[in-house]
Amino acid sequence: MGLIIFLEFVASLAILIIIHEAGHFVAAKLFKVEVEEFGIGFPPRILSLFKAGGTLFSLNAIPLGGFVRPKGENDPTIEGGLAAAKPLVRIAVFLAGPTANILTAILLYTMIFIRLGAPDPARANEVLINAVASNSPASVAGLQAGDIITKVNDQVIDSTDKLHNVVYANLGQELTFTYLRDGQVGEVKLTPRANPPQGEGAIGIVMGTPTISLSPIVALPAGVTATYEHSKALLGVVGNLIHGNLPSGEARLVGYKGMFDIYENVRVTDASSGYPAGVSVLSFLTSISISLGLLNLLPVPALDGGRILFVLPELLFRKRIPQKYENVINAIGFTFLLILLLFINLQDFINPIQIPK
């Protein structure tokens, strides 16, 4: 199981990075910028797959991602190359990668909303059990996912807040739960725990309300909104961290091991999360896709945002920054990024992230 989860993680991360590079590739082709190579994985090259439209498609040894190598990327004297293209064309090519990740996030969020559905207004007062933890009081008593809780003792349950309040007002005391299952009324007795395992709650259920299905047409605008709000929240965290408004312990960058630890936890707990199967995994991939898109837009040399920053003076003042200076600064920036990446990945081993169980 562990090996399967690891391979899933590697494949998922590689696909998201390849989508980023595919954005650059498609934009370059649209604007007639020649692309010498589209690599799946990172060098060294294992195999030349095929050549199409003047582009070599290759398979490379390191599976975490891919790359696009435009002709004349750093030399404006090479005709038909990226550096020789007009400023707006270069900006469009640089923007296309992050844009591809953001569009992917919108698609993933849309899939999530299709899977989740929307609250059913006609059944807004019903409390649904979405999941039951193994060996919990609810599980031992026989409650199941899909049951509707109607009463606890003599109190009518018409909201999740009311069920929560009744349960936590009676910790350690036996309660009678009345429920509906497939139209049939049932009754069980159970005792809420005062000190439940972390993440389970006093009786070991995940509560919710009944939902109705959403069509893709309805789910898509919700996906756009969710991606916008997620992006705004992520940028807010970065801004607060930079300005010292957020303790460093509450937000940290994670490397490949940290991301795998999170993914492994998401996969293992997916069935007991209370959400439809696969939603937790889709949420994880959505978060990674948005992070890839936004982080690459940061105005840091060697990143897409940094490259756009070098084009802006030419666009605004009709004067280009000498390419040799841009190349040196990007090389220095790339070196610092590699050092930062090494530090972040070492931190994952020295000070692993703590994931609630």
C-alpha cells in the first residue's frame, strides 16, 4: 500500500508540473516561438520519444516534473527564439505556465463540487451522518453513514450545532439516539466519550446535511470562486509571514517529503473523512496546483514572475535590459532557489511537519 501511495504521489506531482510546462509550450507554439525540446522528467535524458513540429519530445531520468526548452531562450540574437520575441509575446509565454496551473485548480475544484453537491434546502433541518469512526461509541452502537439523527433522548435534532451541544452537555452519560435509515426508524443507546482520540469527537461521527447533485455548468462558477478565494488566502499567509504578522511555526514551506507525508495522510484517512471518496485527494492536488501557479509568479529571478519583471522596462520605456545582466541575475537567482530547495527538503527530515492523527 505504501509503495502504491508513493507512486501515486510522484505521478500526481509530475503531472501538475508537466501541465505547467505544457502551458509554456502551447503559448510558445501559438506565438510562433520555436521549442527545441519538451522533456518529461528532468535530465539526464533516457529516451528520445519522437519529434514533431521541430520539437523533440524526450523521456528523462528524474520523474518529478518536466521542462520546456525554447530556442534562443537567453539569446536575443537568435531569430525565432524566445529572447528575440516581442515583449508581450515573452510575457504571454512566461504567464502561460502559472495560468495552466490555475486553470487546472479551477477544473479540480469543479470536480470537487460535483462530487460534494450542494446543501438540499428542502432538508436543511436534517442532520446526516457522513462517516463513522471505527470502534467509536457510534460504531459500537450500530450507527452508520447515511443515517439521519432525529432525536437524542427527547430533544428534537434539527441542526448539527444542536446535536453537538446535546452530546457535549452529556459527556459520560448514556444517551438514546433516534435515527432514520432507509425510511425506517431506529433507536440506539451510546455514551459520549470525555477524552476521545484526536480527530474523532465524543461519539465518533462526521456530521453534515443532505445534499443535491450539481451539474458541471453550476459547479464551474463555484470552482472559479473557490480558486480565487484559495489564492487570496494563500497570498495572505505569505504576506503575513513576510511582514512578521504570523508566527513562523504556523506556516512553513514543505519539500517533497513533507508533501508526501501530507498526501499519505490524506490517502489513508480519505475513507473516514466524511467526504465522498477521492474528494480529499482532489483537494490536496488543488492546493498544490494553486501553489505552483502562484509561487512561480513571485518576482524572483529564474521564476516566471522574475522573468516577467525583466521584460517590463522594455514594455514601458522601450529600452531592453542587456541580456547578459539578465542571464547573470537569473543564474544567481536559480542558484539561491536550489539552495533554498535543499534547505526546505532537509528541514522535512530534521524537523518533520506534524500532521494531526
